[in-house]
Amino acid sequence: LSLYLGAVRDFLVARGRVNERLAFFLAVVGTLVSIAGLIALLVPPVLDQTRQLIVVLPATIANWEAGIDKFVGRFPAMREFWQPGQHQVLKAVYDQVSSTAGDVVPKVFGLVHVFIEIFAVMVMSIYLALQPGIYREWMIALFPPIHRDLVRDVFRDIADALRSYIVAQLLAMTVLAAFTAVGLWLLNVPYWLTFGIFTGAVAIVPFFGTLLSTLLPALFVLGGPGGGTRALLVVLLGVVVHLFEGNVVAPLVMSHKIELPPVLTIMAVLVIGKLLGPLGLVIAVPTLATLMVIVRRILINRIYEGKGFRKSTRDRMFVLRVPAPDGGVLLPRVPPLDVLVHRQPVLVPIPPVVVQTA
């Protein structure tokens, strides 16, 4: 959140030519107004469609079970995994709802605790975005002086990578939600707005969010008339929208500041999601981006490539003073500096000093 507010502030300072305090105030107010506008515009129809979706969910699940029973009837070997007529899906959903409803009071207190933590994080993010230099320099001061320039550069690269990720992710979520909602509306899919918002929300989880948001609306049209064709069209719509976002929108916004290999991204989601639960699914990609910057700047550049940990503050060359063939010292025309390279110097001979003795 602090990086997002800082990015908006820097954009307003660069483009709007306003001072940082005013730009930060406009960033906070603009964000709150935008969120309030989106809530007022989208929440009522989404809640209405969600309520209708919950009402028809049992009938939809029954249609799914009927289709599975028909499939198992054609392939008797599948009876080992699925027994027709036992309503296993409905029973699983009922058991899950019952177990959740049984812990209503702890769930309510848990939600209150979560809201308090979210509010505290928002307040800390605002203070951090308002004066980032203070906290950054205090962090840098914890390192030895010889390493502080390198640490400052690493922090800057991490901030750039995370800003690129945040901006790209917000734009990707918006594009996916809008395009999916419009496409589902054109295909006459029920609850198109709810599914569109859901697609944008789960896009924060790479790969798995894409898979879930593509298959879920297809399953809801599968039991209706022309279900197979409509489900295929819905899946094709999801594939096209995600390909457009991944190959057109994301590269334009990322500006090659952050490149995450797909295999590492999936592994990060699996590992961090296993360790931290739902929170891990959200922070997996930012954590991976941070680790990649640290590995590239410190492990690869400084250790493996032998550049060391002392930052060179000047780019000019260091020239050794050597004895002249005819005596004296050969002095270069450039001042001595701190980077040793091989060079043919421009030399000025100094005549030898003759000392006469009596």
C-alpha cells in the first residue's frame, strides 16, 4: 500500500508539477474516492447476483451430480471413485456450511480482529509512504558503512520491482474483470458481473486464479441448454482474455523491470501458500520478486562475479606511478583514482635532481 501511494505521489509530482505533500494528499483522497465510487457502483448488483447465485446453487450442484452419474454409468470402472445417487457433492457442501456455521461467534471475533489489523496496516502504510526516506535510512544504518551504498541500491531496485508489480497487477485485475464481465454478458451467461469481479479478484494468485476463474462460469452453464457449446465458448473467452492480459497489458506496464519465470512463480505460490495459508497466496509473487532482486544483485553480481561489496563511487581510472627509464618518476596527467585498470598512461618525465657535494 505504501509503495502504491508513493507511486501515485511520484506520478503527480512528475506530471502535475505539485509539491510532494499535496501530491500525497491527492493520492490518498483520490484512492478513497475511487474505492467508494466502485463500491457504490458495483457492490449492489454484485450482491444481488450473488444472492441469486446462492439460491440456485443447490440445483446447479444437482445438475453436476446428474452429469457425473451419467458419465459413471457409461464407464463402470469409475464406480470405485464415484457412487451414483449418493449426492456426494451436496453432502460435502452441506458439511462445510454446517461446520462453518457452528463456529459463528469465533468467526465474528476473528473478522473483527482482521479488520483491526487491516486498519493498523493502512495507517502504518500512510506514514511509511509519507516519509519513506527516514525508515529507509534507518534500515541502511544497520549495515556496515562499507556496504551501505550497495544496500541502498538493492532497496531501490526492490522498490522499483514492487512498484512495477503493483501497478501491473492492479491494471491486470481491472482489465480481466472488465473484459470477462463484458464477454460473459455477450455470451448470455448468468451472473456475469459477479463472475467478472471474481475473475479480477483471484487474478492476484497466478495460474491457479486464472484456472479457477475460467472453469467456474463454464461449470455453471454446463447443465443448461446447449451446455457443452456454451461452456466451451466460456473457456475460450477466459483463455483469450488472459492471453491478452499476459502478452499485451502486462509487458507494457512492467517495462521489463520485473520478469518472473512461470515455474518459479507457481512454486512460490505453492510453497508460501502452504506455509502461510491464504495470505501466502497474496504475497507469494511480491516475495519472489524481492528474492530475485537480492539474488541477482548480491549473490550473482557481487559474489559469483567477484565484484565485491564495496561500491565504486567514481568511474575514472586508477594509474600507477612508475620509475622513468632515465631516472625520476613518471607522473600521469590525470589524478590518481580508485579503480585499477590496465592503461597506457600519458607520461611527463621529470629530470633527475643532481646533488653536488663538496
